[in-house]
Amino acid sequence: MINKVYGLLGISSKAGKVISGTEVVLEAVKRHKVKLVIVAEDAAERTINNMKYECEKNNVNMIIFGNISDNSKYIGKQNRAVIGISDINLGLAIEKIIHGGDGN
């Protein structure tokens, strides 16, 4: 399951459908430019709470998944606690896998 998520993150990144970094994603959420926000499990509690608040306020789905190191590696960046997916279909596919909809 984890490999499928990271595979989709890599595809999303190569397709230019990923934005990363707390402040950049926060602005994109406020402007309704992202469809899914992924926050690393080891992100700061304040970061998680701020993203959760803004995502709920702007009706954007948020998932806590992976760690900063792995998530960053698969999108080709370094030290990114927050990732935004701007494509609705890629976002839905990632959510479906994480929530157990495609465990094979």
C-alpha cells in the first residue's frame, strides 16, 4: 500500500501536480488550488493543527501520512512536511489507497 502511495506521489510530482512546503500549501488551500493535503506524521504539532484548521475551513481533504524524509524523497524535494496535490483524480486515487480501497 505504501509503495502505491509513493508511486502516485512520484507521478504527481513529475506531472507538475504537486506543491510542497507549509506556507505555499497553506496559500494554495486558501485559494482552492489543491484537492488533497498530505501532512507527514512527524510534522510539528502546530503545523498539523494549522493545516487541519485551514483544510476544514476551505473544504479540502487532509491526510496524515508517512514521514518528512520519505514524503520529500518521493516528490524530489528535501525537508517537506506538507504536500499539496492539485489534481482531483490523483488526490482521490491517493486517498482511496490510504483508506484501504485498493490494498492489492
